[in-house]
Amino acid sequence: MAESPTIFALSSAPGRAGIAVVRVSGERAGFVVDALAPPRPKDRVAALRRIRDPQSAEVLDEALVLFFAAPRTETGEDMAELHLHGGPSIVKAVLGVLGRQAGCRLAEPGEFARRAFQNGKLDLAQVEGLADLIEAETEAQRHQALAQMRGALSELYEGWRRALLEASALTEAAIDFSDEGDVAADAMERARTIVGKLEGEIAAHLDDGNRGEILRDGFRVVLAGPPNAGKSSLLNALARRDAAIVSEEAGTTRDVIEVRLDLDGLPVIVSDTAGIREPRGAVEKEGIRRTLAHARDADLVLWLSEATAPLVPPPPEVSGRGDTFFLPLASKIDISGAVADGRLGVSAKTGAGLPELVAAIAQRARERVGDLSAPAITRARYRERFMECMNSVHEYMNGPADQYELRAEDLRRATQAIGRITGRVDVEDVLGEIFGRFCIGK
């Protein structure tokens, strides 16, 4: 078989830095070290070496060099790391020399992680956890992504997959012994017990209020209300910068403006929207339509009305989802001095009420996210696969039990649906479960 290319890339952040880490992975990683920084260090031992251009013998840098022998590496292949001084010219020169080495090329985006997946070091859920960890902006996001990368979700899902495989093996046994009624019936009864327990566990996992996706993507808060209620000023006060234009002219905000906040370690996205009133033109009408659409999809709507003005009731699109998704505010309390109707009062000008508002938003977000230690669905594709799994499980539990072939197909589809989450989809798993039940001499 042809030797697969050895890949390399800058793994630390681009630009000027104290240290720049260049990683190499593939069958020729050791030979690259031999050529650029001889002698090759012992496995997993850092050594100070001069990095040279093999053609010109020019010294490019003095750096720490590490070599990691397969398979105990992140990618499962031989790997090397060059810890260079972080000047852009040094990095450029070393990458240029690596590109001229036989069998080496610059890595494509995500290729190191892809090779780790292909070599069984990470499954798909762990790879996506790694991607989330790199993108994590808050403490809670880091906690969830790190747990997923370390296999918390994969362990749970793999346990369910193994349970389905066990039920599949029992159902296949019922097919094999269909002429022996008692044996087949007993196998199906045991399989249905396993699947019934699994059905409840997966249903509970799905009925989580999208908490994992909310934590990953952000708890969405929409500022809504009539024109000039102080929405843009409040957004700027929460963001602590001028993110939105503030004007006394009604209808200034036409499009949705978003800022991302970190509230007690939780990611929160606050959106400023157009004031809701009878539109005075096509552009304002479109802005109000977008406001209502965002309100329907929000995790929390803050409805602002001026404390000195008559209370403006929110439209059904805003308040119709219940108190969990709705929080009325009285704005501009620096003018009125007090709020008498029980709403939470805030002033973007003086900051009055802002700590209480931030605490209220954070509390709502914590309630939606729930226990951070419990594994949660973090991506829409996981939810889609589990819905497919549940449909097949439902067919299995409610279809005629004596139609063994159809019930076996139900379990095959359910197993494949879960397997697609982690990337483990293989008929050999079912065969291994079946033949593993035989004694050694059979």
C-alpha cells in the first residue's frame, strides 16, 4: 500500500509569540526530525536542537524537539513537535523547509483530528467536543466541551449501543430458533426488557429542554418593547460599550443587533430589536417582523416599558409562552424615581437595577442549563439521530413480537442511528455479539 502523506502545521496561534509549536504527524515524522534536527530525541523526551535546512545547512532556530512513537500518540501515528521561537520569519522558514521534505505536505483544516478519528483515538462525538473546547468562551462551555472531549457522551451512548446490540443478538436468536417456540419467546422477552429500559432512558435524555445546545450556542435574550423604551441603551449598558445607536427618534433600530456576554460563566446572547408598534413603512414593518420572530425563538424576552409611561401590554408572540420565557422591566427609573407596579426597574443611565437584572438573567440561564455534570445533547444532529432511534425502538416495542425479522430490522436501524453519533456503525459488532455467546470450542 502507498505510504500516506506526512502532514505538518503550525498548532499554536499565528502571529508573533514567545513560542510557536509546529506539529508533524505521519510515517515520516521521525525522518523529518532526523533531517532537520539530528539526532532524533528519545521517545517522549524533550531535547534542545538546532533546526537546520537540510539542503543549505543553514541554522533556522534553536528549539525544543520532541518525538512521539506510534501508536501512543494523539493521532495514532508517529508524531514530532518543534517548539520554536515565535517570530513569524522563523515559523515561515521552518514550514517552508518541511514542505520540501519528501512525502510531507501542509495539513488541511482538521486533518490531525481526522487522523485521530480514523486511527481510533477519538470518536466523532469526542472530535466535536474538541472543536467546542477550542471555541469555548465561558467557563460553563469549557466544562461541557472538556467532558465531551474526554468521552462523557461517548461512554453513555456506547452503553446504549451495546444494549441495543445485545437485544439484536437475542432477536436474531429468536429467528434462529423460531421453530422452538419457548426458546424464541424467551429470547424476545429478554430483548424487550432491555429495549424497554433503554426507551425510557433515551426519552429522558431527549426531554432536556435543549440545555446542552443552549449552553453550547448561548442563552438567547431578546430586548423587546415599544419604541423609545430604552432597549438600545440597556443593550449598551449590559455590553459596556456602544453596540447600538441610541436616539430620541422613534424607530431608530430597524435590524437585530446582538452582543455576546459571559454571565457567571454562562454564555448569553442579548439581542436589541426594533420597537413594536403599528409600522410606518416597509422597512419598519420588516424590522418588527424580525423582532417577533426572534422573540418566538428566544430563551428569555425582556419586555421594556418606560416607568413614567402607561404600561404597554406585550403581543401574544412575546408573552404567550409563559413566565419562564418572559420578564417585564420598567426602564428609565432615573426619571420616575420609583416603580410601583412590581416590575423590575432598571436605568441604563445610572446603572440602577442592572446588577439585579444580570442576576435574574443568569438565574434563568442556570435553570435552563441545569446540572453541568450530567451529559447533555450538544448538537442538533445528535437530537435528530436519537429521534430516529426512538422511532425504531417504538416500532420494536409496539410491533407484533412474533415478526422476528421485522423486529430485528427495527433494532438494526436504532443501533445505526446511535452509531452515527460517534461514528461506530458496523455489522461486525452484531456478529461479534452473537458469536461471542458461543463457548470457545464452538
